[in-house]
Amino acid sequence: MTLAEINALDRGAFVKRLGGIVEHSPWIAEDAWPRRPFANVDALHAAMVAALMAAPVDTQMVVIRAHPELAGKAAIRGEMTADSKLEQGGAGLNQCSPQEFARLTALNRAYKAKFGFPFIVAVKGLDRAAIIKQFEARLEHDRAREFGEALTQIARISRMRLATMLES
């Protein structure tokens, strides 16, 4: 799909097409729709990120918590979105050794216990070792910093997803 085609969509079709760019949050696409036409992908992305950042903190938390754990229960049960499966698979998280899987499970548990939401990282271009290293480093942060980092990572993920959608 091209940007011109995206710009031409009515509200319902726009939301249907872009509603999954941010995990389980079609309201973000709905909020961005009135800002059409978008001059480029960056403008579309900026409109979507602006919707997320302008949302109340409790709504932002719902968006953060909608993301699956890395190599977590949703992955094992096959309950992740197609985008999340592709992204985690691309980082090799579906090929963890038993030791890596145990480490990620422990990190997921510790992170969620400390912060109250899942660890989110844009995994594209990262391997399992780099992801584990980031996980360990970010566990040292305070909750406010990690909340902001989660939103930053969601913005990165959504930009990558838009690029993929508009390249196909």
C-alpha cells in the first residue's frame, strides 16, 4: 500500500489498516486519521506518536501492557499478533536455548515485578544476546524512566511497522 492510498482511505478503512501498528490500540490510528493527508511516512508516524503521547497516563499504561513479553507465555501459546511473531522471530527469540529461555523468563518476571508492565524493546536488528543485555541494564532504571522508555520503544516499533507496511 502506498502513502497516497493510505491518505485516501475513509476513517473505517484507515483504522482497519493501521489499527495494529501500535499493539492492540486502534484508537491511535483513529486519532491520527483527521490529520491527513500525510506528506510522508514520518508525518503519519508523528501523528500516531502524538496521539499516544497526548493520552492520559492510564491509557498509555494500557498500551504498554498490551505488548507481549519477549519469548513469554503469549509466544509459547501462539497468541501474539502477526507483527510481534515476525519481530520476535527475526531476533531469534523463537530459537532460544534452554538457558536463554530460562534467563528471559527470569528477566520478564523481575521486570514485571519491579515496573508493573512488560519489557518492551524494538528487537529489529538485535540478537538474543543484545536483547538480554538491554533487559539487564534497564532493570537498573527507576519506574518513571522505564515508563518513558517503554513509550519510546513503542514509537520505534510503530515506525518500523509503518515502513514495512508501506514497502509491501
